[in-house]
Amino acid sequence: MSIIEFIRDRARFYNCPVCGRSLKGCDVQVLSQEEERFHLQVTCAQCQVTFIVVLAIAGGAVEEIEKATPEPDMEPVFAAEPITVDEILDLHLFLKNFQGTLTELIHQPDHSRG
């Protein structure tokens, strides 16, 4: 994986400083590179604003990134049905009568499975 592919992939974890939306799908161009410091021009895919980012990658990580293979798109662990109104009401009634701490609540046995 090239460093530019890595940066484009990781951009989804950051938000545009102007519109606040994810930078997933943004355009990234390397303006210059000095050892492990990159000057990047980033254009938001949502609002089209362009800004400059200085990215420093320390400790020889650039070589590690370039050796790495891209991760496949993560699949959801399971496809769950939307939460129903009845489930919300059941939860409300359960919590209304629950006396205890959050830790105790989390460690409650699941009696819904048979």
C-alpha cells in the first residue's frame, strides 16, 4: 500500500474543518515530502473546500505502511433488525424497576436466550 493510499483510507476517521462531515472519499495530493514529513492538499468530497495538512510520520512507519496490504472493507458483524417500539418499552419498564449500578446492569444474565 502506498502512503497516499494509506492517507486516503485513514481520512474517513477525520472530519472536514469547514463542514464537519467525514473526509471519506476526499481528494488527497502530496505537495511535498521531506523524509517522513508530508505537505498534503486535501479537498473535502462533501463541500469541496481545499486545505493544506502537514503530516509527520515518525519511527520509520512509512516503510511499514508501504509494506502493508490494504485491509478489506469491514463487513458488519451481523445484520440486526431495527429496534422495535415494543423493545424500547420493555427496556423502559426493566430500567424503571432496576435498582443497582451500571456495572450490575451490564453483568445481568441474558434470560431472553433459550
